[in-house]
Amino acid sequence: MDNELYRRVRALFATVLVLSFATLGIAALIGGNATVWVRGTIVAAIAAVLIALARRAFRGSRAAYLRMRLMSTAAPLAIVIIVALPHDGFPVWMKVEQAVVGVLLLAVAVMVGRKAVRQAYPKAGQQVR
């Protein structure tokens, strides 16, 4: 992963983390239900993990790259379900926040899923092209 890609990915993950903390702040102000608190906390924790994985991937860790790629691909799919369910305990404002998080993570998934990036993390025994 080159410097520019790392900078963009880290910025997107940091934005997700900030949005998650903002969500928890809103929940504290307006009295969010348990579903809001649990989801907000989980997303904040995932964002922190993704930032750490991006750092390790930038330093050359294939395992970190694969985990980051998997999480940034799977999370938007889960978010689509959360946003689509009509009566799931999530208020509309949080569904909007989750949709924004999903778009940010999808952008990362597209960036780190490109062929050139995948080739920079070859399987053991393969040469970097």
C-alpha cells in the first residue's frame, strides 16, 4: 500500500471513528436505547481496529491487509440490512449515520480491493509483481 492510499484509507477509517463517537454523544444527549449504544460502541471499536490494521498493512502485513479488506467489504453488507429493516430499534438518525459509515467503508473496500493493491500482498511463496 503506497503512502497516498494509506493516507486516504486512514482518513476514511478516522472519519468512521469520529462519526461513531458523535453517535454515542448524541445517544448520551437524547437518551439512546440499548440497541443504539451497543451498535455505536461496536462500530467505534471496529473503526479503531481498522485503523490499526491499516497501519500494519502499510508496513507490509498481508494478514492485516486481508482482515482490513474483509471487514471493509462485509460491514457495508451488514449495514444495508440494518438500514433496510423497518422495526429494529435503530432510530432514523442512526440509520442515516450507519448509511454514511457504510459508504465510507465501501469506498475503502473498493480502494484496497484493486488488483494493484492485491498484488502488493502476495501469498507466501509468490513474488510481488
